[in-house]
Amino acid sequence: MMLRSICLRVTAVCVALLVMATGCLLPGTARAAPITNVGLLPGGESTEVRGLSGDGSVAVGSGDSSSVGGAFRWTATSGTLQNLGVLPGDLVSHATAVSNDGSVVVGRSFVIGSGTSSAYRWTATSGTMENLGSIPGSTWSEARAVSSNGSTVVGMNYDPEFSEFIREMAVRWTSGTVQSLGRFPGGTRSWAEGVSADGSVVVGAANNAAGTVRAFRWTDASGTLQDLGTLPGGSGTTQTLAFGVNGDGSVVVGAQGIGAEMRAFRWTLASGTMEDLGLLPDGIYTRAFAVSADGATIVGEAEDVNGMRAFLWTPTLGIKDLNTYLPSLGVDLTDWVLESAYTVSADGTTVGGYGYYQDVYSGFVANITPVPEPSTVAMALAAIACGGWSICRRRRKRAREHGPVVRSA
């Protein structure tokens, strides 16, 4: 009786596993699309993805539209673009970053040719944009990045101190106030491009007294801009720019040089130096725009003899053209040319950017982690189920033929 009871339980488990396995094969089973064209806004002709939530399920960016706005929010659940609108009196908006849970979006709202721009913070709760404000006298502000919980925003203002020129000042918005992050000694420009998960580390670029633009890292603790230096062989006139930072602020990514001389770099707090991420085969230049929370996955854009190419870099893979790497994972890129990867999810599983799909400038979201085919999962579960049932069947047969096994004390 005991053996029969055990076998019945095993059989029940096996049936459950087989049902799960069958579910993997059923049409309509939910699976993340390997690559998604986020589409167009009504009346629009182009889009580009600029930011991703922590798990890649929410994307934000910009596109043209027949109505006011242009900043959009896309979710994997809806599969459609939501136009986030504009601040009162404006006509155009761009979205540049999104919080970890996808509920807070930041960017800028403006009127083309007006000479003014306003940084905004949009929330899913309110469904409206909040003007983040500017330093006194400034008529131009832009939000470029947002902390994980959406409470800290960084970007830049135009500084009224240099009214005869366009001169940026890196700023940070927290708790309804705007804070100037300063400049290098003798410099006239600074702008922020990235922020750590908790908002305490900010990265960007600024010019020094000699006029050379350098990547910087700013922290709450120091309150000053740290020049991150150059790649090996760089000189005092070598230009560098930081575009992104990882979750704890210990890894910074960006580019050195200008034009065809640009090289993507990865700077680490541990080493205090920059690492060249290399070029694609027959490559001309690279720029790194974003990095995952753990600092291990970096994305950006490159140029080779075929033109612009979105790239992925990891310590294991090195630099890879997404146009060839994604197909190696089984992703169908028919009709796609991926030109730039602007963003990567904090968990490192998803990238976003723009490319051309059937010759239309289109924003994309792509999964960069190999996913087992449904048939593989089903076969594995079925093997477990059949194996368990077979063992039980053999033991019951042996018990009928030879009686129960009696173990000695």
C-alpha cells in the first residue's frame, strides 16, 4: 500500500510537469519578444529609444508626431506608445531617461526656435509633466538622467553668467530644488549625463581652463568635479566625455576623442583608469552610452566600413556588433539595421536604441540573453516526468513478483 501511495504521488507530480511542458508548446504562451519595433506616434515618421526601466519592460524616448509632444513611454504589456505631452505653452518634448520601475520619466519640453527649454519630470501617477525649474536667470534646462527611485534628476542649465554665449552648468534636482554642481577651475561649461542608482554620484563632461573637455565624476561626499583622465597615450589636450554610470557609481562609460578618433572607454573606481573597449572588425570609431547596474554590460554605437552599428561589450565577449550578435542568439533581424544602442536595462538583459526597419528610422527594444526554445524546456520537463513514472512502475512490478524488500536492522 505504501509503495502504491508513493507511486500515486509521483504520478501526480509527473502529470503536473507534463502539463507545464505542454504549456510551453501551446500557441499564445507568453514569452518576451527577442526584438521589438516600438512603432510610431500618430502622424510620425521616426522614433528612438533613449531609456529603459530596470528589467527592460518600459522604454522611453522621442519621435515626431502630428500633434504636440513627442516624448513617449512604451510598455511591453501594452505594446503601444503613449505620448507624454508637453509643459504648458510648449509644442515639443523629448524623453531621455526612466526610473527603475518605469513610473517616472524625465526629459525636456520646448518650442523649436524659441531659445527656451524646460526640464520636466513626468509620473505615471499624475500623468502630467512637472517643470523642474532652473537656476536663477536661466532660460534653458534639460534633464538627462534619473535615479533608480525617480527622486533625483540630473542634467544642465544654461548659465546666465555667460549670457553672451551658450554656457552650460551641470545641475541636480532633488526635493524640488536645483543644485549647481560646478565646473573645473577656470572652466566655463559643464553638463551632467548620468546618475547612480541612489543619486549620489553624477557623471558628465566639462571644459577646463585650457578649454579641453574632460569626463567628470561628481559625488555628494566630495562636492567637486573629478577629471577622469584619458586612455593610455592621451595628452593634456585629449577630449573625453562621460555618458553613463553604473548602479553604485563605480563604473563610468563614455568616449575619448572626436570624429573618427573616438574610442569608447570604461573607467573604474577600483583602477582609477580608463580601459579602451576596442573597435569592431574594420571599425572606425566607438562611443559607449550606457552600462548595466553591475558595470559588466556596456552598449553604444560604432562605425565600420558598413556604416553605423549598435554594439554590446562585456568582459567575456569583448565588443560585438548587435547586427551579428543577436542573430547568433537566434534573433531574426530581417529588415533591421541596428545603428545605435543608447540604453541598457539595469539587470543587463535588454538594450534599446534606434535603427532602420524597412528603411524607417525606428526605436527598438531587444533581449540580449539567450532564451531556451519552448521545445527544449518541454523536452526537459517531459524527461523528468517520464523518468519518475518509469522508476515507480518498475518498483511496483518488482514488488508484485518478489514481494516487498526487507532491510536488515
